[in-house]
Amino acid sequence: MTNFGKTCQSGSAQDRMDLGQARLLVKERIQDILRRSDRAVRDVMEHLAGSDGKAFRAYLLLAAAADEDGFVPACAIDAAAALELLHLATLVHDDVLDDAPLRRGKASVYSLFGKKTAVLSGDYLFSLALTLIAGIAESHALRYSEFSRAIAQICMGELSQHRHNRDVDLSVFSYLRIISGKTAVLFALAMSAGSILGGYSEAQAHRMSRFGHAIGMHFQLVDDCLDYEVSTQTMKKQTAKDLAEGVVTLPLIFALAEKPALRDLMRHSKLTPADIVAISKDIVATGYVGRARQVAQRYLDKARSILAQEDSQARRQRLGAILDSIAARNH
């Protein structure tokens, strides 16, 4: 590895751990931070601490930081926890925007505590994440600006999606730009930040950022498809909600391009529950979800192509296994 700046790898062998141990420590760190929060938001943070999120973005950061032998530097724990707190903040805010009753199989913060508390709690989570990152950036070659810039991109992505709500003229290109900001940027950040903390070169960190972006695009497009395909019980969140809320995603964009009657219905009418069920079934049956999955597959193929450029066989195998698990996910 080619180190730049002071990285986590500067520490002793005792400061490193395997990926499994690191992943557990990240979850413990997040729960500890949430449960030691200010008294004013402690009931909300306790509720969030009890959720069963997979902390997937945090795992990507850890995997990117791991050395040839698969050991993760200790300071990557806080960076991974900060990334997951950022993600958690966006979810709390998303649920307010979407009037979502469920999150990860439990009542959302919004439905349980109300809109104002949810918004302020999301803001509080952002502050916790940035405080963690500031502490790491002071002593390691991790750019604080990358995290603040990612937050701005996520907010702009969410704002753009909201502005295009019920937009029957939304193009495929415009939609891909939206999800690049609101979703893929955090995956890209996970891979680049992990690489930096792991002591990899600037070129490797940039390549891993592109790798993470492709994963994030695939991940969001598959989520768009699953929203039409699976049940609420499987997804652990309300399904068919995108269509119900007028959120235009790729399967719907494909359908709108070929179904003038659907365009007129969505432009002029509020969809009834019966409309939502009928349209959802039709979008699956007529192959529009399948077409969206083909686009998602292209991003997965792009990620594999980028990974093939990685010099380290151990790193290729480790990240390739993660790609395989992503390709196989069904919820």
C-alpha cells in the first residue's frame, strides 16, 4: 500500500481487527452513541438504537479499509459509525417527507414521535456524525470536506426528487442523476474514505469511489424494483409507497413512456388504493420492472469491471464477495 498523510495503519498490530469483529464494534459504537445522547432526544435515540439495520454502508467502508490480510485499522470504526449515522439521519428525514409509518419493520420516528421531533432528531444525528468525522480528520488523512459535500449532495438529490414528484415527463437521465445524489454518493464516500484510512493511494481511493458509486446506483435501482415486487412483510417497510406518493422511479418512467392513459391518470387524478394495486401489478406483468433490473445489472457489471482493475487479489476477492451478496439480495 502507498500511504498518503497519517493513516490508521500507522498504529500497532494490536490496533487492527478482522472484518467480523470490526462490524460488531461499529454496531456497538453506534448504539453507545445513540444511548448516550442528550436527554431531550434520548427516547428517540433509544428507539433507533433498537432497530435491526444491516449497517451495509459502514461495512463497505470497513472492507475498503482492510489490509491484504483482511484486518481493519481501529480508527475506521468511528468513520464507519459516522457514515451509518449520516445514513440514519437521511432515513429519519425521508420518513417525514414520505409520511412513512414503517422503517426497518418498526414504527418510524415520524409516526411515533411526530414531524417536528423527527426533523430535529435527524438534524441531531447529522451533528453526531460530523462531530465524529471532525475528530478523525484532526489526526488522520480523512477529508472532512468529503463528508460535508456528500451531505449537500444527498440533500440536493432529495430536493430534486421532491420537485419531480408526480412528474410524468421525468426522463431516465434526470432520474439517474437524482439517485446518484440521494443514494450513490454515500456508497462512493464509504469506499473512498475506507481506502484513505486504510492507507491506500489516491488513485486507489478514487477507483474505489467509482466502484462504490456503481454499487449505490445498482442498490437504489433494485430497491425501486422491489417496491413493486415484494410484500411489506418481506421488505420490513411499506411497499408500493413510491407510486402511492407520486415518486417517479425507473419502472414507472418506462411505463409512462408507453402508456398515455397512465400519464393522463397520474397528471390529473389522485390515485386510489385500487389504482395503485392495479398499476403496480401491470408494471410488473408488462416487463417494466424487468427493464429497470437490466439497468441495475449494468451498474453491477460496471462495478465488477472497476474492481477487476484492482492489483490486490485479496482485495478483489473480498470486495467481489460483497458484490455477489448484493446481486443476490431480495429485500
